[in-house]
Amino acid sequence: MSDPTLSEEERRLRDALRAEEEILPVRLTPADLERRSGERRRHRLVRRVELVVAAVVVIAVGLGAIWTFEHQGNTLTASEASVAPSAMIAGPSRDLSL
């Protein structure tokens, strides 16, 4: 089974590699490949489910916030939103440096 297109050096190298291949144990079996493939598929499925759950939570929190603001009647105007919360509690500031 000698390939006529190979040089003598290439044939010796091929034979040496095949002999070494027979000596070394095969560490990866088809069953291992199937197991790893299944683990990767499960991991991708779990990751997708986690992303869907996270999206549902974000949407639920957003809708809950909108519903809360609508039913309390507390809609903030743009000027109120730009005021720091502590300033809203303290009331209007007075200049005491007269």
C-alpha cells in the first residue's frame, strides 16, 4: 500500500507516525464526544432559558413601575425629575446672605 507520489523521507515519517499512533492510547472515545456534545446542547438551552427569564423579569418590573405611577397619580415632570431628591424634601432654598 505504498503511495508512489511520496518520497522516501515522507514514507518513513508516515510509518513512524503510524507506529507511534498504535503505541499511544486513544484518550477520546466516540462516547466521550457524544457526552460532551450533549453537555454543550444542555448548556446552550439553559443559557437561553435564563435570558428569557431575565427579559420577562425586566418587562414585569417595568410594567409594575408604570402601573404604580399611574395609579398613584405621581407623574414627575421634567423639572421635578432633574431636582435632587434631598432638595424636594427640604423645600425651596432661601438665600440667607443678605
